[in-house]
Amino acid sequence: MTAWRAGVRRGALAGLSTFLTLVLAGPVYAGAGRFSTADAPPTDKIVADVVSVNGSGCPAGTATVTVLEDHTAFRVTYHDFIAVAGGGSQPTDLRKNCQLGLLIHVPQGFTFAIASADYRGRARLAAGATGLQRTNYYFQGSPDDTFVDHPFAGPLRAVWHTTDVTPVAQLVFAPCGVFRNLNINTELRVNAGTVAPGVVSSMSMRSTDGDIDTIFHFSWKTCP
């Protein structure tokens, strides 16, 4: 099994968007047997079943998962995922999280890894306030104690976009012929800092804020 480590490459704030790229590094999961390369995704139907949903950032019925038609990725859309600090917010509003348990049904003879993930949201951070987007994803039975952090600092009022990329040699594949849940943990935090108590800061991943979603990109291989 594997624990993923992260090396951060910071991007620059350009216009109204922030782009950061992280490169994940870690030992590869050996799985069962050896894999041969399959550049193209399978053509048969792929289904992503949501097995479990937990967390203050995704109350029941507020997170949806859709596999893209070309089978290269799946989209997670959150409808009520926002962390808030300051103003009349409560202490529990400072941190919101969502854990999704997904069962990806793939055609026989194929297995997959998560090659990269694109996250989008909106930041409204006052001067002195900070925000954090934290994520990890792992297969059932693998360690889950390593997270990838994307920090933000105010003043910032922008649509943000972060990307995690796994090097090809270090992709973590689901074992062939075994059903394992893919767990995705996502967290948003806001710290109001030293600004006046009435000033509100927030970090969100809500579809109501515009074209906001998370896309996880597959890497496919054929099983032995």
C-alpha cells in the first residue's frame, strides 16, 4: 500500500484567478500482478456509484458524481460546500469537509488510477485572512494519512483553480478483479486572522458560485 507525499509548485495570481499545481510523489501500489499499457480508455460503459457521503460540506443530496462520456474522467459537483469565518458565523463554519466513498464499475480486463485532479472554487478572503483546500484520495485498505494542501492568503476575491498530478511511474492502481471503494476526502478551512470581527471571509466549492466542480482524471491499464 502507499502513502502519497506532495511537492508543491506555486503558481502566480493572474487577473481574477489563482492557479496552483502540486506534484504528488510516493511509492507505487503493487497490486495483483503486472500491468500492460493501455493508452485509450475502455469503450464499454463505466458507472460510478456513490456508496457513502459524510461530512459537513456535503449534506445528504448535495454532492453528485458523473462519469464523462469519453471515460477519461469523472466530475464531482458540490452544491453546499462553503467554509466561513467572521461576521455572524459559528465556530463550526470555519472548517467544512466531505468524504465520498465511490465504487467505480469498470469493464472486465481493465483497472484504473487517478492520474490528476482539478479543483475549482471561489475565495473571498479579507486582508489578513487565510484559507486552505486539503484533499486526499485512496483506495479502500490503503493508508489515508497523507494530505495535499493548497493554502490561500487574503486579500483575495477570485475563482481559484488547483491541480494535483501523479507522475506516471507512481500511479496507484486499483487491484485487478477486486472491488475497492475509492475514498475522496476534501476539506475547506478559513481563518479570519486579525481583521475586524464583522468582516466575513469564505472559501467555497459550490456549483451555485458559477462553473465550479472537481474533475478526477483516469489513467487506464489492462489487467494481466
